[in-house]
Amino acid sequence: MKFTKGKTVLIIIVGIGLFFALNLFGPYNLFAKVNAENILEEPLLENHFKGMDVQGITYQGDNTYLVKTATDEYIVIQDYFSVMNYKWKIYEYDKTLAY
């Protein structure tokens, strides 16, 4: 089977479209992973983590982040209540299991 220029361009366009569709509608957003450090620029999170030694931020998927500080770890969730509006929920991460 020989690929012509038109078929190659079509395959590339479909591949790019599929990539963007999965990022938009899937639970794991690659763009959020790449830009995970930028969540500290949000006013609420900036005030909450002010003065703390933030060592790293990891995107966990579905608008959920793990923020590691020098003393504690926090789970930060971006909770949308409409299409464009959201609020941040911050929980201290406890590694023990509760039954």
C-alpha cells in the first residue's frame, strides 16, 4: 500500500484532531501536566501557600494536583461549578487509610 501526499496529510490531521479531542474530553489533560507549576499564580492558592517552601507540584489527572511543601503535602482540586467558573479545594494529604 503506497501512501500518497494526500493520505499522509489526512492521517496527520486526524492524529492531531484525536490528540486534542482526548485532551479536551479525557480525564487526563497533558496541557495541565506541562503547566502544573502555574497553579500557584491563582490568587487563592498564592495566598494559601505564601511563606511555604513549595518543593513540587504534580498533576494527578481530572483537575487534581499534589502540592509538596517542606513539611506537608496537599491535594488541590479545581472544582468547576459552571462552564467557566471554578473554585479551588485544598485538602491536607493524609497517607493513612481510614475505614
